[in-house]
Amino acid sequence: MTDTRERRIEYLLEATGEKTKSKALDRAAEFYLQMRGDTAAVPNGAFVELMEKAERQGSVTPVEIAEILDTDELPVVAKTSWSVGSE
């Protein structure tokens, strides 16, 4: 294994919170499949869904983006708030 691959695996272990390389790789692979789509397992990926929604609506909110990109492998949540004047 090259130094670059070893570092990438270490970063992946850290990012996924998994303890083993195989679990981290499984988690990353499943996330990739969910996002990419265009496979027998996942015909319609989240990135395509997101792009189509943006095209239909003209824009998407952070909450809408989070709803589309949220997976078991990498939960995504968006919260928005704003105020006028002092808090």
C-alpha cells in the first residue's frame, strides 16, 4: 500500500468513525453508490435528484439539499435561522 493510500484510509477511518478499514471502506462505498446512482442497486442517485430539483425550481434551500443528501452512512441536517436587530 502506498503512503498516499494509507493516509487516505486513516482519514476515512477518522471521517466515518469506524474502527476497521473494511467497515470504513464499506461505509464509503455505500455512500458513493447512494450519491452516484446509475447502478442496478441504486438506479437514481441523490446527486442527480438534487440537480434535477434545482433545475425544476431554479434553486434549492439548504434544508432541501440536506433532505436529498441525507443517508445512514453520512447523516445530513440543515437548520436555518435569521433575526432582525439584536438577538
